[in-house]
Amino acid sequence: MKSLLLSAALSALTGMTMAQAQEPAAAEQETKVNVMENDPFLWLEEVEGEDALNWVREQNDRSLKVLEGHPAFKPMFDEAMAIFTSDDRVPSVALRGGYAYNFWRDETHVRGLYRRMAADAYLEGGDEWEVLMDLDQIAEAEDENWVFGGLQCLAPDYNRCMVTLSRGGSDAAVEREYDLSTKSFVEGGFELPEAKSSVAWLDADTLLVGTDFGEGSLTDSGYPRITKIWKRGTPISDAKQVYEVPQKDIWAYPISFYDGEKYRGGVFHGETFYDYNWILFFDEADAVRLPLPKKASVTGYAKGDFIIELKEPWEFEGETFDTASVVALSEDLKEASLIIEPSREVAVQSVASSDDELVITLLDDIQGRMVRYKKRFGKWRGRDISLPEGGVVGLRTMDPKTGAVIATFEDPITPDTFYYIEKREPVEIRQSPAFFDPEGMVVQRFEATSSDGTKIPYTVTALQSTLDAGPAPTVQYGYGGFEISILPTYGATAGKLWVKRGGVYVTANIRGGGEYGPAWHQAGLKGKRQIIYDDFYAVSEDLIARGITSSDKLGILGGSNGGLLMGVSMTQRPDLYTGVGIGVPLLDMLRYHKLLAGASWVGEYGDPDNPEERPFLEKISPYQNVKSDTDYPRPFFFTSTKDDRVHPGHARKMARLMEEYGYDFLYYENIEGGHGAAANLEQAARRQALQYSYFAGELGLMPYADAEATEE
């Protein structure tokens, strides 16, 4: 439903050409509030400010009456909770040291259990777990809202671990040493206070540490810029500095590689989000930069080689390796050899290594493949693993010693099947439950033609009867950034909450992602970004042209960078959409680099302080392009107070500006939850129910029970 609560609404953009929608006439650019030059809503950037939180609570109360009052909300919430807390879920594991390790949350264990069983028992379908860490008990005993953020364990026995715990799900977290054998924190062990820290083991008594060491120790993006060696039993203030990077750079993360006998330490230095230096310590006094191009990543170490993934060409010792190749660099840094050189249709999805093997997953025209590599006669040679075709392949874990792999295969209506692979032949070990009946459902792939003629794939999931009936309520999901691939995986909540009720769900493989490798991503960087949005609109228009949906039944959904995509889509093409779900978004692209981790993303979006890059950001920034006289869809903003990655001020300010202009909107801010906007399974289920009940009401899948409530 489109709603504009102004006494005299002016003409909408409906019917305009793309160029007209993107470049409105000068008269139409007049607004009541000039946020381009003088932002009156900066007070909403004060995350815990009293006035800001009072406004948030008012919007939450108002919006939840509408969303939770929808007749679909309660059943959708119950269905989402049943999915997220089901005891039939397959526990995904990490294989190491003869054990299968798993982190598990359910209704009883809201914060989660870290547990293990013998690997053989897991592979045989066992369900008797040894609990190593009970996060609910720890949180209660310490009176803390702990959210588990993972752990790093010391090879080769993996009993000593550095555990990451955050308050409410924020990126800033504490690091504490834990002994899995005694199931307790190590008394007097390594411990770091709350910060955006990073640690790497060097041996049982030594860590490489990047953290907030005090004034001047963080980059402008808020990440560590100094790396130190910390010895057990000494205060962190006595740790020896071994590396530092300029404050204007993005980060300096400590790293280490285990070769089966010992660790080799180093630093992952991000000059920008995409330009890196990889540093190795041959001893504490000798830091050596790997001879790699800036756009390259070290993704593993095996058989005496560093495994390199290239994002740009690399000339080394008279040989040129092309963009998107995976290359082996010898430990002495003198020889390099090609492992794989993908084609335009084939992109590297992930690389994993054991002591002497590699496993690489590939996207072959967005369909999954997996290849195992062994080094023979000085060359890495690969053979395909015989997994099913036509869906998404995932590498869940690789045993760092044996090279054994657990992989999955899935598609939008087929839950993931787990396979154990010792060499090449997969053995099915577990099958995830089907959370909805796929009877009558179909998955179809189409291509849209973007503004420059490029074909943009997208996947449609729906009941055949829904498609046969004509234009249907449709949710189109997109992301389009940071080389993140959006794959047609099993959609438990989308299938159960939306498709089975007669909705259509669409995933769009627009540029900015990694579906076709680095070039697909780099096509939309900085000032070239409009092509990403054109790709998204092309998919929408193709859906309408095929009769799958219509503009009055088409909604769009995205979060984080995808939230930016939603904001741009709403302000550039309000004629095209009737529902817009804007999650944990970037929306003020003229100030994003001044908020939290925003400065680290200048390599993706461009620099608002650069006079050559600012004009494009002014053109696309959603916050600055909200007009006072346009018929916008009623959007649903959702974010989190505890999100310390993308500032909640983005969503707050754009919603407040719409309020200033008299537009209707819905807004929900979770007081905790971090960048995922949910700190536990109940909050995650609630967000899903709010999201789909919103689309059900806006797109007419199920009307609102109380029509008056929607027009408050």
C-alpha cells in the first residue's frame, strides 16, 4: 500500500522514464528540510541519547501495534520459532583433533551451548554431546548479556581457546581464555576488555594481539592499528609492539598459520577495504611483506605453500597470473604456481586447507562445484568431488590434520544434505528437516537485461498455483556489494512464512556481488554504483513483464549494504514498489564515513570528502534524496541500538525526515542484537515475523485486520 499523508499530495513519479526518476526537475528538488547542507536530525546519531531513545520507543510502540496486530504475525512468529528452535536441526560442526565441535541454541539454551562429541560418533548419527561451555549459565553467574562470538583454539590439541563474548551482540567484545578440558575460564589467563580486538596464537604462552591499547592505537575506522606480542603472565601494557599501520588505514589484524608443528605469525594490514599488505614475522625483529599485489588475499597454508586468491593480475618472476586465480606461493617466497584460473562463468566461492590438501568450492554460473587438490611433483592438481548438481554447495568444515570434509547441498525448496568426504566420494551422513511441504512449489531461474545490456540472473520460488493465478505478492531480495554472493539456498522461513501462503520470493544476482568473481563486484564500485541499482530495477521490471507480479504487489527487502539498496530503490523508483523492507541500513551516504566503522567502506562507496567522488554520493544518498512531494511506498525500517557496525542513526534520521514530511512509515529498533538485529533466537523469530507480516499487509497477501490501525 502506498500512503502519503499530506493534505495536498503532488503528482507521483509513476510513469516517468528511468532518467526522469533519477534526475527530477529543479522545482521537484525543493524540500522543506535541507539535509544536504544543514542536518537538523543529528541528535538521532547519539545512540544512547535520551531524546533519541524516547523517539525510538515512540516509533516502536506505534509500529508494533500495526505489525503485531496483523493476523499473520502470531502464526508467523510461532512458525519461525519452531524453525529456529527445532531439535531436528542438523548440528553443523567443526572437525578437529578427533572431535566434532558444535555451537547450539534452542528454547532452553537461549544464549547457547558449546559442545562436542567424538567425530566418529557424529558421523554415525550420534546425539550424545559433551557440554564444554554453557553461555546461559555464564551470563547468569556474571550478570551479563553475553552473546557468543566464536573462539580460536590452540593446535594441535585444541583445548586452550580464546573466546569472544559481546554484550548484546555488538562487534566490540571481550576476549577470554578458556580451557575446554576443565570446562572453565583459565585463572590468570589471557583476557582483553571490551574492544574490537583480534588475537592469534603463536604458542601456548604467546599471543599476537590487536586491540585498543589506548589513545592513538585505533584507526579512523575504529579498528586496531598496532600489533603486539603478549607473553603469558605479563600485563598487556608490557606487550612488545611488532607492527603498526597509519591511522588513516583501515586495520591491522594479527594472523597466524599452523604448519602441523608450529605457528608462523603475521599481520593482515588493510590499507583500504580492498587493498592489503600481508606481513610475516620470520622472527620478532624481521617483518617481511609477501610480494603480492594489493588486491590479493592469503586464504590458507598447505604443504609448504601460502594459498593466494587474486582480485587483480599479478606479475611474479616473469609469469602473469590473472584476476580471480588461486595461486600457491612457496614458503621462501621465491616460487609461485597456478592452482586454478576461473573463467567468466566460474568464480571461486571458498578455499580451505589442511596440512597437505586444499578444497575449493566454485560457482559455475551460480551452481555449486567442489574440487579437492593435492600437490604432486611440485604442482597442485585437482579432481572434482562428486556432489549433486544444480544447487548450492557449501563447505562446512575441513579437518586441519586429515583433510576430511563435511559439505552440504541444497536448493530453495530442498533442505541441505550433509556429506562426509575423506577423499573424493561423498557419503551422506545427515539430512536437515523440511520445515515446509514443497509439494506444488517450483524454483525457476530467469534473466533480466540491465541498462547496459548485461544479463542479470535471478531465482523465483513460488507455488505453481500462485504463478498460474497471475500477478502475485512478491518479495525481491537483493544485496549488491562487497563481493558477497547471494545464492538460492534453502529458505526455511521464506518458504514457510511467505511462499506457502501464496507469496513469491525472488533472489537477485546483481552486480556488486561475487557470483561471477571480482569483475562482477568491481563493475559497481564507487561512482559506477548506479549499475547495481539498474540491475535491481531490471529484475523488478522483468518480473512484472513476465506477469509474475505487478508494481502494486511488489516488495523489496535488504539489509546493511542491501538496506542502502532499498533506500536508493525507494527514492529513485517509488513507482516500481509497494513495500520496502530496509534493514540495518546505510542511508546517509554523506556522513557514513564519520559513523562507527563507516570509514572502512570508502573503498566500496567512495569518499564524501573527495570533491571528485562526492557528487555521485549526493545523487544516490537516500537520506538526502527524500522529497517532500512524492508518493513513496510505506517503508519498514528495522535496526538495532547495539549495532556498532552500521550506525542506527541512518535508519533513525531517514524515518524522522519522512515523519517531518508527513509520510507514513513503520519503524522498529531492537535495543540489542548487533548488526544482525537479533541477539537470540526469539528476537530472530520476531524479526522474521515482523518482516513478513509487513509485506503481507502492504502487498495484499493478507489484509490488515484493523484497517484504521494502518492509517495512524
